[in-house]
Amino acid sequence: MPTSFNESVIEEFRANGGKAGGPFEGGNLLLLTTTGARSGAERTTPLGYVRHGDTLLLVASNLGAPAHPAWYHNLLARPVVRVELGTRTFEALAVPAEGARRDELFAHAVRAEPGYGDYQERTSRVLPVVVLERAEPDGWEQPADVRTLADKLMEVHTWLRAQVRQVSAEAEAHFALRAAHRGPGEPPGPGLGLQIRQRCLAFCQALEFHHTSEDAHLFPGIARYHPDLGNVFDRLREEHRTVARIQGELVELLAGITIAEPRRFRVELEKMSAQLNAHLDYEEATILPLLTGVPWPPVPPQAPPERTGPDKGMMGT
């Protein structure tokens, strides 16, 4: 089966420490892996990028075609992406810029790579500019010492709590900016904005994965050794369903590019935050003590030593 152009670029990139020749010789190139909005399958695309301070910018030019590229639609649905840059691989939160900030960043991109201006002239659509931001919440540092499954669970819980705090803080900052608007012109942004939308989607998807993993793997594994905790796991699963319901209501508010009801969003977010923290507190009180002796990462099972039969060793005596 012949190798596609993108596949050949990806192979060359990975084989040569993040470098590729031909039309990409000497240019800024990275590999962006998104998750299909409908399929759920991973898709890797070689893309040019522009640096802006400490951040990376992607322009969804699609060579000036009338439709946005598939990778852009994917990151709107699933905003956490994987980036390969040189020999580094890391996760990022993909946030399309809005309004005046988008125009400023696009002008910067055109100064760095004038071809983007040519692509914009070919199409009537506004070329999106995507900022690759740190996927972790502000102030988050990876714990240095995670030795047990209890440590790992606390790491995940701390990350979830920090994410919901950041979503709330960004929402409050946005509301304050709108309230402070004076003079002619529209207030900044018609809703909560893509920054909060993408952060909230990333948080909701991480929470869903965490709960699914617990229900499918962690809880059944513990229950085999602690059948007396059946009522605890029943309560935790019920709380998962409650949090999922609130989460689903929150995701409904995020339909489309802009958010129409910030006050309702604030109420839902506060309700979800309180419910989530109560759930995490209960889980830590009941489940965490059972995991302190379980090593992390998991230790692979050891093959049993080869047995010698009772007659072996007597042969020849």
C-alpha cells in the first residue's frame, strides 16, 4: 500500500529528531495528534507553527480552502492534543484565539510566515489561529514522589480540583471584564469565550475517563478483596452518575463556539464543583487507605520459578 505524503513526512520527522526535508527544509514543523470528533480515533498531522513568546501558534489555513481542516474540527471537540516538537512530546490545550486577540496573533503569524496572508486572500472564511497552551492548570507541578496507587489517585484528584478552580477563575475574570466595559462598541466576547470552553471540555473529558476507569477496573479489583465495601462502591457509582448528569448539563451550555448564558453557566459550575469535591472527599476517606500498599507503577507479575521434581537430583545416584 503506498505511503501518503503526510505519512512519509511523519516518518521522516520521527526518524530525524524532528526535522524533515523537501518543502519543510529549515522550517518550523511539528506533529499534532488530535482525537477524531466523531470517530474517537487519533489522527496525526504535520503542521507548520509560529512562535509567539513562550507559546506556539497554529493557523488553520488548509492552504486557503473554503473549509476548516479536519484537525481544527477535532480540537474543538476534544481540546487536549499531543504535540511532537523536535525530540520532545507533550500534551497541550488547543485554544482558538478570538476577536482582537486573534487579529493580533494572525498579524504576527503573517509577519513571520507571509504565506498565511496569501492563504487568507484565497478564502472568505477567517483563518483560525490556535494557541497551544499548557494542558495543566495554573500552578500545577507534577508530584515528584508517586510510589503507590494511593499517591496516584491523589495526584489525579488534585489535578481535577485545580482544573475546576481554574475554569471558575477564568469565568469570573471574563464576567468582570464584561461588567467593566464602558463606552461604544460591544463588550468583550459574546459569551464565556473559547478559552473557558476548551478548558471546561478538557476537564469534563478527563473526569469522565477517570470515573470510567474507576468503575471498570479500580472498584471491581478492590471489591474482590473487600466484599464488605459493596455499599461504598454502590454509593460512589451513584455519585459518578450524578456528577456525569451535571457534567452533561454543563457540556450542553458549550454547544457552538460562543456561550449564551454565563449566569446559568456559573450556577452549574458551582454546583458541579461542590458535588465533585464532596465526591472526592468521600472517595479519599473510604478508598485511599486501601491503596497505600499497592505499588505504582504496577509491578508485573513474576513468572514462577521452574520447579524440579522430587526425583530430579537423584538421577544417577
